Amino acid sequence: MAARSSSALRKPAKTKKAAKPAKPAAKKAVKKTAKLPEWNLGDLYSSITAPEIARDLDKLDADCVAFEAAYKGKIADALSKPGAGEWLAEAVKSFEAIDDLAGRLISYAGLIHAGDTVDPAITKFYGDVSERLTNASTHLLFFTLELNRIDDELIEKAMQVPALGHYRPWLEDIRKDKPYQLEDRIEQLFHEKSTTSYGAFNRMFDQTIAGLRFKVGSKELAIEPTLNLLQDRAPEKRKAAAQALAKTFKANERTFALVTNTLAKDKEISDRWRGFEDVADSRHLANRVEREVVDALVASVRAAYPRISHRYYALKASWFKKKKLAHWDRNAPLPFATTGQIEWNDAKSTILKAYGDFSPEMAGIAKRFFDDRWIDAPVRPGKAPGAFSHPTTPSAHPYVLMNYQGKPRDVMTLAHELGHGVHQVLAAKQGALMAPTPLTLAETASVFGEMLTFKRLLAQTKNAKQRQALLAGKVEDMINTVVRQIAFYSFERAVHTERRNGELTAERLGEIWLSVQGESLGPAIEIKPGYETFWMYIPHFIHSPFYVYAYAFGDCLVNSLYAVYEHAAEGFADRYLDMLAAGGTKHYSELLAPFGLDAKDPAFWDGGLSVIEGMIGELEAMG
């Protein structure tokens, strides 16, 4: 269960945050948008029938069996003899090579499935590859389990050899899991049954969401374009979209309640067997962040609801000359915002210039995503909703998926995912075992990329009303990233805690949802009938329980980091890129130290939140 164990144990790419309502100044409306890029997955494999896939699956099987034969049951004895460091270094290198190959296979399967979740052949391919990797990696489970039974003194002595010392961050990291690992055969059982337990229900959720259709007027729409209508300028379209979402979700509530209950129970069983006390402790361990740090973040954000979200939505309602806004108007375009569509090339240019002003190296890496077709941008039937940047494996490169529809929020989504992509490219040099980054720091790079893009757009916007619209859009974006994600976290905590006492009905899940949403949105948002079903489509609840606080962590951290940047002497960009290039080799506190930041300081979070409050104050002063 090591957080950075074999790629064969990691989940393939899943959707990230979809709603990015920041409002950059739009270009004039265009009649025809340039053709959007589709990714070229040929750098992994040419097709699902490519002979290289069968070859690599067979090689993976053979390598895993050979690794088990060479090292299982021998680690303790080998580390008590001379040459232990060199012996273990060779073992870890072999393990890493297997990890890289497994990562390539599962990444391709996950990416091609994300591109079309309803094609039967692709669905079968995805399931077959996942199962093959699960079976093969069963032969690897012993390795980290045996390593964690070795005394600290022996491991420390072996790491004095440079070849093994290179892997010190990984070895120290997996040993943090030591208190929660189980007997080998139980670990094997958990691992093998993953494809028929949480893995199967993850697939069920993806396929169900992709197959849903929402009747808006005379059209039957998939979920992504329907959600997009919630940000349409026409109020009747926003209302119709919200009602269509509610109707279809309601018709499928038993399925979503079953998936949610099953996965919550599955997690409870694993947590109980492993000895985790709190429902979110396994996520905190994976993120390498202390529970008290997350608790401080959550407490600070919840205490700030009245000063941030309640205050902003009251201001937004006044711009619409209303006392309250219906929930479907929460992300409505502002009355004074520029209309029009943002062409893909304009979005590309804006982001690359923003990145380039900060660091030419950062812009150069981001440019490769466009030039080398590492981005899949069009909306297609069956394509996964939302957006993500998947790192694949260090011997390849990341890929970005998004659903670009020319909206201002799409520019920020692209900037966000490219921030991830730059981070993943820079960290790749750490190798398959140490390149992956805990979610809290992974979101830092993406949110920083958004901030750079926002600041550039703000600087080049001269019209007062458009500056106001841009600033308001950024506030809404921050509220969605901080307030909304902490409300999601509160929802998950309530659901997983209550699930320990029995199943939750769809009605009860809706009650919990309305409670946390009402608290976070405040009195200026009127929650209309049907909104109680909107918990059903959030992919994070299914794929990555308690993932969501990482967004708030990253946003507040970036606010503080950007403040340091604005007052920093020359050299900040180099320090920032060094932080990204460290991948998973350093704890977040060690990475933040060069910037004078300490997330354990209670005032740290309030400082990040004060940036949002300051922007709202600026908006209020504009009238």
C-alpha cells in the first residue's frame, strides 16, 4: 500500500476538477473555431491491437515472476551480510524498471479509455490490461512488505552505499506505511480483489456517467455540455440545464447511491484492517501531510465562509439586481462581462506568454504539449468529462485531457492542467519510484500556472468593467477551488463516518449534501429543488476519496507563494522549478522552506485566505 509503490498498483488517469469559472477577457466572437487538437498516444502504443502491447504484457509477467524468484524471502538475510547496499540497490533498480513498464501499459489503457469510455472494444481492452497488471503485480507485493520488516539500523547502514542512497527518499517513504501493512497473504487478497471491488465500481461509475443523457429543450446532451450550460449567458438555459441534470440524476439515484455506499464500505473495511483511526487518515498518509495540518486548513476555510463565499455571492446577486441567486446562477456570466468565444490558438498564446514571462524554461516545456500533440481537447460522445494531466511514466511524457468549449473557464482549465504537465515533466528525472508527488504539492503547480495566466490577463485588460469581470472571475475560481472543495471534503467526511453505521439512502446522501452546501454557499444562494442530487456526478468521491482538500491546500499555498514571488529578488523562478523537479523526494515542509513558508503555522492558511478577501474588498470598492 506504499503511496509510491508500483505503477501496477496505481489507478490510471481519472478526471480532475471540471468547473473553472474564472473569466479572462474574451476575444471577439468567432464564427468558426480552429480544429482542436487530439492527442497522439503513439508515443506509448500505436493501437489497442499493437503487437508491442502483447509483447510488453508478456514481458511484465515474466519480469514479475523472475523478480519474485530472485528476491522473495531473501531480503532480511542479504541485508545482514557484506555487500548488502549494492545487492538491495540492484533489487530496487529492477523493481523500478518493472514499475516503468507497468506504468506505460496502464497509462495507455487508461488514456484511451478516457478518450472513449463507451466503445466496447476499448472497454474490454481497459479491463483486460487492468486485470493482467493486477495479476502480474501480485508477485511484487512481497518486496515493500519485506523491506518494512527490516530494522531501521540495517536499512540505514545499507543506504550508506551511494547506489542505494539514491533511493533513500523512496525507502523512507514506504517505511511510513509500516504501521498499516498487513500479513502478506492478506495484502495479496486485498490486491487481487481490487479489480472486482473498488476497481469494478470505479468503472461502473465512469460508464454510467458517460452514458447519461440530459434533455435540455429538444436536445439530448451528454454531461459535459449540459454542465457547460450552467455558465451560459441565457438564464433560461442555465435553469433548463440544472433541471435536466436533476431529473436524470434522480432517475439514476439508486445506482449512484449503491456505488457510493459500496465504495465507502470497501474503504471502511480496508481502513479497519489496517488500523487507520480517522476516515481520512489513509489519504493524509498518501499525501504525506499531517492530520492536524489538514484540520487547521479546514477550520480556517470554514470559519472564513461568511467573509468569502457568503460575502461574494451577496455582491454577485446585487450585480444581477437580486437579493438571492438560484443555485443554477452561481457561476452565471456577469452582466458586464464580455461575450464571445475564445479560440484555441488565443488560449494557447495567452498561457504560453504568461508562463514565458515567469520562466522561458517553463513556457518551453508547456509548448511541447501543443507541438507534440500531448493534449486532447475536443468534446466527443463518450469522452470522459472534466480535465486531467496524467504523468504516464518517466520514460514517456504526460498527456492532458480536457473538454474545450471556448469558454473563459476553459482557458484557466488549460493553464491548470499544463501546470501539472510542466511539474510532471520536470519531476520525471527522479525516476518511476520518486517522480510522483503527493496530491497537495501536485495541485500547487497547477494553481500557480492559473495564477500566472490570470495576472497576465489582468495586466493586459484596460477596460474598467472588464477588469472588474476578470477579478470577479478569479474570485469565483478561488471560491470553487477553496470553499467548494472544503465543502466537498466535509460531505465526504459525513458520508464515510455515517456509513460505518449502515447504508445511506439516496435521500440521506442528498440531505448531507444540502447541509454542507448551504453552509458554504450562504444565504445569497437559493437552493432550489433538485440540487440535492448534484453530489452524484463528482468523480473525486468515487476515484480518490478525500482528494478534494488538496485543491484548497494548493490554492492557499499558491496565494502565499505568489506573494513571495511578487516581492522576491531575482532567482525565484529557479527556486520554484527546483521545487517542482524534486518530485516526491522531499516533504512539503522541506520544499517550502526556501520560500520562508510554513504550512504548520496556523496563520499560514489565514494569510492565503486573506488574498481572496482582499480581492472581494477590491470588487466592493468598484461598485
